[in-house]
Amino acid sequence: QERVAELSGVPPEDQVLLHAGTPLDDEAVLGQSPLPEFATLELSTRLLGGKVHGSLARAGKVRGQTPKVSAE
């Protein structure tokens, strides 16, 4: 992330690196990762507020539909 910061001007603490839409671990070392040698990485920045990548859905706090009311 230090090298990406040098090239992009985005500080490491604000970086989110993605490969094929999947966020990479902040502690990952690219030279020691299973990514292909010429893999394309996407640089995004962290957004203020909001949820962390799917955390609310995994916690069961987001419902897919409105509960149905039984007919009387």
C-alpha cells in the first residue's frame, strides 16, 4: 500500500485494493499472494459512514422482504 500511495497520492489508511471486485486484506503482501503476476487491481477509497462490505446483511439486520400479514 505504501507503493500505491506513492503512485496515487492516496494514503494507505484510505485505500481499498480490489481484485475481481473482491477487497484484498490490508495486511496482504502482493508478492506473496496467489494473484497472477499481471493481475489488474482496482484502487478505491474508504467512504465515511455506511456499512462495511456486507456486514449488516451477514448480521441478519437487513430483511429481504416485508413480513406478510395473515388474512383473518
